[in-house]
Amino acid sequence: MRRPLAGLVAGILAATGLALFTTSASAEETPPPPTLVEPLPAVPAPLPVVNPTSGPVGTDISVTVPGCTGFVSAAFGSEEGDILEFNVSSGDTTHLVVPAEATPGTYVVVAGCDVYTENDINGVEFTVTQSPATAVVATPHVTG
């Protein structure tokens, strides 16, 4: 539903731009009616490549949007939509770090290339795992 609306808005902007250029006719001439522009068909945003797809707090996540030549925007968030980490980088790859407030469970990594609307992103699940227990090293105690 949102993608057709975005196409419609793009079409309106294109038509408005055309109208701005065609209004230079003299006052006696009647400008032609605006041409309707068909919205572009909905094309889903590419699925980002996320590596790894699970890990504990502090894990560095590489996020690549294949074929992106502009900038990649990526976010790490809860399934409810809360953004916990965000980054933008030029090129096709950026990095996120699993934030300290993430508890074990399922999250989402969303990303897109040259993001201008919410229709330009796609997501992959990421599982935050329990941090490995810190090893306790016994200090030798010599008696007697």
C-alpha cells in the first residue's frame, strides 16, 4: 500500500516539474493539460546480507546491500520497532554493534540503499545470544 503511494507522489512531483517548465507560454496561449504519469511498479528493496546472524552483546555485524553504489543505512531494532543501533556509510556495506541493552532473543537488522522512504528498506532476523560466562580463574594459594 505504501509503495503505490510513493509512486504516486513521485508521479505528482514529476508532473509538477513538467508543469513548471511548460508555464512559460505566452498569456494568450492555453497550456496543454498535464500528462498523467503512471507510478512505477512496486519493487521490493534488496534483502541485506547480514553477517553474522546471531551473537552476544558487543558482536560486530557487517550489513551489505548488494549492488548499492550510494549509501547504506542500517538499524538494529526490536521486533516491536524500537531502534537500538543505527549507522550510515557510503558504499555497499556498513557495520552495527549489538548494543549493551539487548537481551537474549530475536531482533531485526534492517537496511537499504539510498533510503528516502520506509519502502526502501528490508530486514533480516538477528538472534542475540547469552554472553559466554566469564571464566573464573582461581588464584593459587600456597600454605605452610
